[in-house]
Amino acid sequence: MASVTSLSDSVQQHLASALTATLPEAAGADPLLRRSDRADFQANGILALAKKAKANPRELATQVISQVVTGDELIKDVEVSGPGFLNITIADRAITANLAARYADETGRLGVPTAARPGTTVVDYAQPNVAKEMHVGHLRSAVIGDAAVHLLEFTGENVVRRHHIGDWGTQFGMLIQYLEEHPHELDHKDAQVSGEEAMSNLDRLYKAARGKFDSDEEFKTRARRRVVDLQAGDPKTLATWQKFVDESKIYFFSVFEKLDMEIQDPDIVGESGYNDMLAETCRLLEESGVAVRSEGALCVFFDDIKGPDGNPVPLIVQKSDGGYGYAATDLSAIRDRVFNLKANTLLYVVDARQALHFRMVFETARRIGWLNDDVTAVQLAFGTVLGKDGKPFKTREGETVRLVDLLDEAVERASAVVREKAQDLSEAEIAERGAQVGIGAVKYADLSTSANRDYKFDLDQMVSLNGDTSVYLQYAYARIQSILRKAGEIRPAAHPELELAGAERALGLHADFFAETVAEAAAEYAPHKLAAYLYQLASLYTTFYDKCPVLKAETREQVENRLFLCDVTARTLHRGMALLGIRTPEKL
């Protein structure tokens, strides 16, 4: 089924025709339609057109009105406001009919079109480190990136997921050498060891290796030799390194499963995945003149990036000792994603504190031509997770909060809320709903905040039934499902001939904006805009529920039409929350 034109687009087209009929030279002009508190829509573009045509804005607006067809089909009324604005009221019939057309779409897209010419976007997100536990700092990249992937895919983009895990570097020489000398450390009595147990073993191993590295000079020397063996591709050393990676992946998958996120093994391409490209990357940069040798290191300099001393701060691609830094890996990843994956857009969901690094990496790639007008790279930078005190989120002991502990506590709190409200749920159902509500609460708190802003992690607020929380949205959805079940044989049906009460109009008009909101959120990599839309939708539904009896409406047609508005709202909430990676339970 083809996508259904939104009411705003229909009004825009109608006004554009009226403008052209009034002022032929305005053909193709944008009426600049926006939502208004005074009317359903307000057109502001006439002021600029009047200035260009040297006409009186109010007189021009009055002439345009004479060309606008009003009635029951689309526009009920239009009037001149202020210096030349047009205030437009949509007909009730148009609201219901437009929603009915979207409701009839069996694909469940609710009018959201797919891109006519989709590109390919590589999304780099959820980047844990091998042999290290995930902490609260890993939360935002995973949650924001997952939502961006859902939005892009739903609007038709070809998306390639990439999880750039930290699986290379000098610490692995220390770990591998220690395990070589203490082979029993990673032996498991039970082959079905859990992800958290696997990471606990690695954490214990890392602390023991670090202790020996810091206290034993001979071990330190052996560990450094092991780094050389690893980089040289020694088979035995690589086999031990692979064991670390495999153990860590068991843990990664368990955490992502807890987060209700799907992570596929082929999408995990860590730093090690680009090793074979590093020397070639450096050669290309040096031969092109983009990078130069400075004190033995291969560097890229920038006129506008200087240190506190006023001297240029370079991007170091290769160290003076021949070792490769993060820049070499990131630039090699760009080469792979552009030339092998044929990407048009590279989206990096990375902490804002790495903005300077990526600014230099992207500029370097542009200078050599890997990025250009047709291939772009964007950092979707995110802020910090703060505690209630407004400081970076830590435990009482001042340590970084483990992500699994945070998620477990969220589920525990949410389960208590569900149990308190539950009327006919079994303990198994309470546990299932508790997980869906708890994880949803954590995700929504993150996604309802603009990515570049810090936000406070407050579980009490996150699992509240009141305010801008996922729980509020989930309960709105569950309430609608309850009403639909109670309706029995009476099914939702649109009746465009019926007049709508104020709360019905407000709900219907907002539901009609779903497609535009999704398109905007996807184009701007801004899931917070979809979250804000869904919260307003749930709020408008609450008002509708309070003011407009559904099952006790005066006529059967009115019951059916209000059930129809309920179901449209439920479907929109369900689809919108799914795009944010959040479940909507049928019962709560």
C-alpha cells in the first residue's frame, strides 16, 4: 500500500495552489505551514511573498483565502490573523478519513513512507572492551545507536551495524603472558558458564596480571615481548588472544540480551579487524602528503587546532616507535566502510568527549578524498550519565557503576511497581512485565533526552507512573488493550461523518503527525523527538479517555469511532516504542 499523505502535506499543497492562483509568480513557493495554538495550522509564508511582490500582506492573505476551498473534505475554515498569517482549521471528516486510510495499511507502517532512493549507512555503536566489564558509560552508545538503527531501517535506509570493540593493545600482552604462566586461570568446570561468570573470571585474571606487571620487572619484560608476538601474528599468542575475545563475547551477549538488544556476531568488528590495513593506510596518507613525519611519528596537522602553548596539536597516525594509534585504526575503518561496504554515510555514536579526535579523523579522511560530498561521516555525540547529585554516576565507594547491576536494579524496581498494580497477572507474568518495564524505563530516560545533553539517572523517577516516562506510555497502551478486550463484539470502525469533540480532534490530529515525526527523527538521528511525540500522544489520549466515554458513548457509531481512535493510538504507541527498542505489554 502506498503511503498516505499527511494532513499537513495536503493543506500545504492546497495553499500552494491558492497562492499560485493569486500570485502566479509565487508558483512553487512554500506557505511555511506550522502547528499553532490558535488553530490546527498556521501559514506564515505570505509575509515574505508580499514583501517580494511589494504587496500588502493582509490584502494578499485575503486574496489567497478567496481561492481556498473550504467545507468538509479538508479545510473547514481559514482566516487572516495578525499582519498576514493564515489560521487554518481542519475538517473533522478529513481527520478521521486520513487516519482510516493509515489504519487500513496492513503493513502496519501507519503512513510512514520508505525512501525512494535509499543509501547505505554504517552505524558504529555499542563498543565494549574485551576483558573489561561494561559499565554505565557504555549504556548511551548502545541505546541511542540501537534506536537510530531502527529508525533508519524503518524509513528504508540500508543499515550496516558495526560494534567497534576494544580488542587490541598493549594490555593484551600482559594478559596473554600471565595466562601462559597460569593456564588454569580460565579453566571452567561447567562448559555452560554464564556471561557474567566469564567476565568475572577475566576481571580476576586482569587484576592478577596487572599486579604482577607492576611488581615484577622480569614479567613486565616478558609481557612486552608478548605484545610484539601478538602484533606479528604468532599463532599460539593469537590463539590465547582469541580465547579472551570469545570469553568476553559470552558476557557481551548476555548484557545486550538483558538490554533487549539484538547483537549479531558478524557485526562485531573490533580494532583487530583492521590490522592488515594499517600499514597501507599510513602509506597512502604519507604519499599523498596529507600526513607528514614529525620527530619520527606520522602526523596530520591542522591550522585551527592548537594546544595551550599555542603549538599545533597533530593527529598521530603512527608513533615514532612504529606502533599504530587509534587514528590509524579509525582511518582504516573508514576506508573499509567506504570502499568495501559502499557506505554513503558513516554514523558514529560516540561520547562527546571524543569529539576532537573524530573531528581530526574525519578531516584527515576528507583531505585524502575518502570522505567527500557524496560520502559523509557524522559523530552522534552523547553526554554523560549523571547521578542524582548532578555528578558523574558512581557507586557510594566512588567506583564506576556496573551496567548489569544497574539493569538488575531497574528490573527489580519495575517489578515492584507492576506487582502493586497487577490484578490478574501470575508471578511469571509479573517477572516478564517487570523486565519489559524496567529495561524500557532505562532506555526511555536516555532516549527522551537530546543525545548531546547530560542526564540524571534516577530510577525512582524512571519507573514512575506519572510524568514523562516509558511506564506512563506502556500503561496507556495497556489501558487501550483492556478497553478493546471489553468491547467484545463491537469492533473499531472509522465514521468520518461524525463530528469530533475537542479531545478527539486533538488526539486525531497528533496521531496524523506520526509519519512526519519518524521521518524527522530518522533524518536528524534524533530519537528524542520521537520520544517527545509519543509522550504527547499518551497525554492527549489520557485527556480523551477522561472526557470522551468510549464504551458508554451515546450511539453505536460513536462507540465504534472512539474504539477506532483508541486502536490508532495503540498502534502508534506500539510502533513508535518499538522504534525506540521498548516493549509494550498487552497487560499491566
